Amino acid sequence: MYTALTIAGSDSSGGAGIQADIKTMTANRVYAMSAITALTAQNTTGVTDIMEVTPKFLAEQLDSIFTDIHPDAIKTGMVASSELIETIAQKLTEYHAKNIVVDPVMVATSGARLISEDAISTLKSKLLPLATVITPNIPEAEVLSGMEIKSEQDMEKAAETICDTLGCSVLLKGGHQLNDANDLLLQKGKEPVWFHGKRIDNPNTHGTGCTLSSAIASNLAKGRDLETSVRYAKNYISDALAAMLDLGKGSGPMNHAFAIEGEYVR
């Protein structure tokens, strides 16, 4: 049994964050563990409140995990404060963590900043350089590269800048009216690889970023290389969207369990 750890916030509605990560890891047949950075009160229409854990308590969670069931891969999600980011970076270094997928949650699709400038600076200096791969969306890649992204050529240039600056591989997610969910993977010393997404007319996309990064981590945990892991992850998320689950009054969750079969199905 391969193992994976998610370090992220809880989503009380179950569609994103820790809950989406655990569902994704389970569906991809790896054993899921979690270290929670924050509790949120949220549903498909938005977030109403957030309660962060203390850096000490996050460190205790990570110590408990790494000293008992050492994860084969790690995924990190939204971490809003510099202190928590520093704690994660310190523990990943201390325990020689490998196969680290960082979803650098900084900017919403709307363009709104989700974490402070100070936290972004800590993310760039402490956590992102430890990553095997980071998975920014277009607005986040603009922050990390310091350039506007208006075309696929811009995506390649931005990914190259991020890769050179931080020393990690980059999966730059398309969309945001730029293309039909075509993602770009850039690994240092290798040619860019484009993953052409299936266009799925489903407005319920809550938790897609969390799900994609968790699926990549799951496949890395199983020993697949990065390009293969991204391919498997893209296929998983496309099928989860194509299942057309429709829950809630806003942008609802995907069906993470679309492929689960067996005696407990009914």
C-alpha cells in the first residue's frame, strides 16, 4: 500500500481541501493521511469563516505522521500565513520528504489575492524550492513569473522563468479564458509538454485544483514519473467532471468516487 499526505485546509462542504484530497487519494488507491492547516466554514456558494491552526499544532501533526507512516508523496494546498508555511518547509526538510506537489493557492480565478504579500514571499523562498512540481493557475503564474500571460507562448515563457527561478518543475494550468484547459508541464532540461484537456460542459468545478494536485501526488507515490503522473491525474479529473454530479446551490463538487466498484456500491 502506497501512502500520501495532504497538508491543507478543511472544506466543510467536502468538495475541496482536505476532503477532496482524501477522496482523490483513495480513488487512486493510495492510503491518505492529512495535516490540517485551517478549518473553514464553506459550501458551494463561498467561504464564511476560517480558523487557522497554530504553527505548533501543525508541527505536532506532521511529527506524528512522519515518525510513524512516512508518506511516499506529499501534496500541500492553501496555507495562508508565513508561520505555517515556514513550519511545513522545516518539517519537509527535516524528514527528507520526497515527491512534493505544491498547489500554490494565492490568487482566485476572479483575480482576488487569497494570501498576504508576506506569505507569498515566504512561499517563494521556503516552500516552492522544495517542490517536485508546483501547479499554479494563470493568475498565480503571473505573480510567480512577474509577467502577464495572454497566450500559450506566454505560458511557456512564464513556466520557464518560474522553473529557472525556483528550481522546481511547473505544471501551469490553462483555462481562465485562455484555452480549453490545456496544461503545460515544464521540467528543467526537458522540452515543454502540453496536455490537451477534454472540454466538459460542467459548471460544477469546486475543488478541481485540489483534486488535480492530489491525483498527481497519488501517482508519484506509486512510483510513476512526473509526466505519466500528470497524464493519469488529468484523465482522473476529466472523468470525475464528466460524471456530472450536481449538488449545492453554487459551483458544486465533482464525483470523486465515479470509478469505485464492489459490494458496497449499493
